[in-house]
Amino acid sequence: MSLPDDLWELPHCHVGHQVLVFRSVTSTNEVAASLADDLAHAGVAILAESQSAGRGQYGRSWFAPPGSSVLLSVLMFPPPELRRPALLTAWATLAVAQTVQTICHEVPSLKWPNDVLLRGKKVSGVLIEQGRGVVAGIGLNVNQTSEEFAKVQLPCAISLGSVVGQPLDVFATARLLLGYLDRLYDQIMRGQLTDLEVQWNSLLRLLHREVLAELFDGTVFRGQLIQASFDFLQLKRPDGSPVSLRPEQVKSLSACDMLGR
């Protein structure tokens, strides 16, 4: 790994007490994962102005011209009982949602499994990768314009700056996000998961609605979502029979009325 262009020391307990800042990397997730052999790197964050091989869920690319986005990855070593993808994704997406709400004064929503939406458009994506450690990668659109998104055929993307009507400081946005990541991670480490589940459900906005749940094996279930937790999802199918699913089984979860079905 090359030397960072800057180094931040922040007064955080768990996440981002040390932030390695680069002008450019291949992938912030790759850089963070390369540090996982040393437990002393727990909580280290990687922040880049641009990345040449950034990726999102299912290998998708992330449109981020230099200096336009928060491109951030953090390395954590949570205990085994907390290494649940649904929990870790909720942690990261909720931190992003709090950042978005603080800056834009609007409540965002979450799209299963790992997107944050603002005004119904994607403003952020999260990628959790697990190996020796857990790497949470976050891309947050800050200063792209609608015209720039249109040019790369991303009409359903949005940035914070376009909502507030002025360019924003990407590094200040990253510091705000790191603060929320640290506070929510502290909540998780204290075992305070119930409130986190409540916040997660309130932003998913799927409870008690008819949904389609597509599993990774291609199976599709339709029914009313009557319970959602980090451990399981429960649907009531049209014939009244229940279906219990582990969140890790579910590739997509969407409200039927949003799909026109």
C-alpha cells in the first residue's frame, strides 16, 4: 500500500479514529482489506478522492468523478455474534441516512439490501465484505449534477448538493458520516439492537405491506411482511400460510405497489 496523502486523527471510540486519506486508489475496500492482518488496524478508515476500480453490490461500478463523492471504507473486527450481514448493512446505511438527514433536512429511505434513497433516487450504496475482518465500503453522492448522472445513464441517482442547491465540502461530509458510524457502532457493541431495528424498519418502509421477496436461488415469495429483524423476515402469504426467511437469503425485497404488481 502506498503512503496516504493525509492522515486524520479523530476523537472516535471505534470507527475512524485514524483516517488514511488518498487522492486516488484502485478501491477503498481493497486498501482496507489489505490491513486486516493486523488487529491493531481495527476502526481504521480509508478515504479517497477518486478510485479506479470502485465497486458496489454484485460487482456494479460506482460513478464518482474525482472530488464528487465520499468514497469511504472502514475496517472492523466485530465479535462473531455481530458478524451478520443484515446487521452490518443496517449499521452502515443508517449512518448514511443520518448524515443525509442532517445535511438535507429530509428523511431518506432504504432500499433492500444496501441502498439509501433520497426523493426516491439513489444517493448512496453500501458494500459489506467479510474476510479476516469486516470491511464496510460506502459511496455517497455529494456534488454530482443531474446532467452528469444523465450523461452516464443514471437518471435514478441523486446527490446531496443537488438537493441543497449548492456544492458541499466532501471531506466535511465524510467526517460527519464517520461520526455517525462511530456512534451507531458503539450502540451495537453495547447490545442495543432493538432501537437499531426500529430505525431500520422505519426507513425500509415495508412492514405490513405486501412485498415480493426474491431469494438468491431464484425463489420468489409474495405476501405481507409482518415482521422484520436482523435474524429473520416473516411473510404471510395470500393463502394465510407463513414464510420465515433469513435476511441473508433475500436478494431483493420490494413493495408490490411500487412494482405495479
